[in-house]
Amino acid sequence: MADEIHFAGYPAVVVSAMPEGKAVQQLLWGDFVRKTGNRQNGWVEISARGTKGWVEETALQLNRILEVVFVDIGQGDGCLVVTPDDQQLLVDAGQDDNMWRFLRWRFNKFQKPCRFEAIVISHPDSDHYKGFDEVLDETNVRIGTIYHNGIVERAGDDPLGPKADGFLTDIIPDQAALERLLAKPASFQGKQYPTMLNKALTSRRVGDIRMLAAGDKFIPGFTGNEGFAIEVLGPVVELDESGNPRLRWLKDVGKTKNGHSVVLRLRYNNVSILLGGDLNIPSEHLLLSHHTKMKVPPTNAEQERLIVEAARKVFQVDIAKSCHHGSADFSDLFLQSLNPIATIISSGDNEPHAHPRADSLGTVGKFSRGARPLIFSTELSRSAAELVKHPHMLRAQFREAQKMLEQAKDQLAKVTADKEKDAAERAVARAQKAFDKLVDGLERSVAVFGAINVRTDGEKVVIAYKIERPSSPKKKWDVYQLEPTEAGILRFVSKH
């Protein structure tokens, strides 16, 4: 049947120009494939990723899988989650427009209505939320719920709100509380985060805005039906004597808003993934204590063993997004509790923190499962000299292209003779084409290179990123496979 929808099979599929012919493309497991209807000796003609060609029909599958794309957004975090039933969620978006450019590429420049069931802002640091600004400007984007960690910055001497007895006492649990805060513009004047939330609130394209915390257990609508769940493990809300919710003050403003990041555990059948925002040592100890009901940190080796044993029932995952971009502000105890097979680090080239830190990388490897622990980095998976790695050059090129376009339009407005007008129109078309080429190149670069793709059917896992200079069309992805043993224990399958 023509236009029959399938997906590329595990772990990757080679597309040939003709049946058993020369390779022209490599598809990653789960890539969308459309059959044209032509068949020949067990091969079928398809179109996928802008390429037409032929694949062995047995290399395709009918079922969509879970997809998590860790976008190379520079300094910060940002990932797209696509569920097995084709719901889209965003968790953080970096501080610049890389996430927006990736989404424009992924969703055909938002020419058609696009719905995100949820946007999760792990915490109010600009390298996690500011990239949502451009997404919220897209009139074809609809959002079910924006979730946050309950901390909304404001003007004045208490940037995270009032505090007492070592706690933040004015957290923002729901939309009604947010509306009360935003009803007083002076209370948040000059603050980017509440200004962005106010834009979302008044856009009429967002269903709800509310806090997520460990007490929620799950993101509403993702409670494990159909095998997929999103558990909420943090932040930890504590009640005062009157039963009012509050968040613990963690030494200073930075540690407090980072430490109370929304912590999510994605679980699809037998595979789990942790997204932990920018946790730090105090907050990791708080999380461990809350979920194990034990005193943390421990005072001896036996207590440590018992805490880790209990904590792994909650926190152990197969894949972990490294907290705080590989910062050195981590707890060994927490990393032992995660015990992942693979860790993904989202960090930027042009940042002052030297992330990921050497001790962080070493400790992640030490406390990971398997003989060959996997550590991926968005920064390392984009290595070639290209536009995004040189933003000053990119800005200069855009300024020059914009200048040429404006000059061509000015010239067109001045001419009157038909012959001159034709030449001016061609000049405008050339300038516009040059400008559009820069935009398209940037969007494709962000979308294709640097992103770490995680795909799973709940049993097997593929972790992959696009190779910038592939040796052949059939090897465009660097692919790592996790497969279960006969006992059902997931492990990395090395090529060597």
C-alpha cells in the first residue's frame, strides 16, 4: 500500500539506491519511514529523512518506540521526549535559540499546529529555561502544561521570595498563585523568568502552569499505563507546623534554585532514564534522605552500604543525564545510587565553568555498571569546525547577509524602469536566498550534529549521534547498543 507508515528497525537500517544496490542513507532505529508501494524481491521502496531509496522489508517495524533527544544547546540542558504513543514533551531548553531551531527543523518550521503535552522547566536558571522564549512565540505551538519547581524569581532583596527558619516560604504551587504574583508587575520587573511565564500565561496557548514535586509521584497522564511512566522524584517539599509547603534554603540563591531542580525518572517497561537538572551535594543528600528515610550523609561504611542499597530501589537507572553539566558539586553517594550503564553530559564550548570536570568524569565511570561504562557528551559529539562553534563569525555573516538584503530591497524601491526593476528583483531574490541558506544551515547543524539520541522499545536501547564526516553513507551514525542478557539484565554490547 502506498504511503504506508513504518519505522526503521533495530539498531539501524541502510537505504540503497536500488534493491541490493549502493547505500545512500543510514536510518536510526525508530526513524519515521513512508512506503511508496513499490516492492521487489523482498525489498520495498521508501522515503525517509529527505531520501528516497530501497530497504529490505524485514528491516522495518510497525511500532513506534520511546525517543529522547538530548539537543546540543550549548551551555545548559534541553531534551525532547517522544513517547511510544507519539506524545511530545520538552524538558529544559538551554539559554539561546538552539532548541527552537532544532524544533523548527524537527516539526517543519511549525507550519502546522504542533502540541507539546508538557514543558518541564527543571529550575529557574537561564541556561535551562530561556530557550523556551522563542518556542512560546510560535503561534502554531500549543502546550498542555508548563511544569516548574515552585521557585519563581522576583525583584527586591529576596530574589527567590521570602524565607524563614531556613526555608523558602512563598513557593508557587499552581497557576492561581502565579497569577497573584504576576498581578503585581513591580514584584518581578526586570526578571526574565517570571516575564517569560507571564507571556506563556497570557498567550492563551498554554493549558496550565504548575509546580512539580516528589509528592506528585508522576507527571499527570504518564503514570505507567501502556508501560510508559514519568516519575517525579524531586524537589522535596516540606511542611511547616501549619501544613504550609516550603522548600529548604540550601546555603545561597544559586544552590537553592539549582538544588531544588525537578527530578524525573522516565520508565518504559524494563528501561529507565534519569533527568536531574542541576542537583548539588546538599540537594542530593536531601533527596536520598527523603526517599530512603535514613540519615544522610552516613557516618560509617555500613550505613553507606544500607543507604545505597535502599536508594537504588528508587534512583538506579540505565541511562542518566549528568546533573549540572558535569559539575564537581556532586555526591559520591548519589552517583553510587544511580549506578547507570550510560551517562549523557550536556555542556557548552563557550562557557566559564570548564564543564564537565575531570573528577566528575572519573567518578561517573567509577560508579557506573559494566566493564565498559558509557559517557556521552553533546559537546564532544559536535567536533567539526562549523557555524555554531563560532558564534561571533555566525553573527557577522548574518549581519552581512541582512545588510545585503536590505540594500537590495532599498534599490528595488528606488527604480522605476522595467528593465532596472527586473534586475533589482533578481538581486533581492539572490540576497534572500543567501540569507535563507544561512538560516537553514544553522537549523540543520543544530538538529543533526551534537544531539545524543536515546531510543528504546523498553527492552533494548540504542544510544547514537550523527557522525560529522562519515566514512560512507551506510555509516552516518555512531551507534551503541544495550541489550538484555538471558536473565533480563541490560548491558552494553561492545563491537570489540
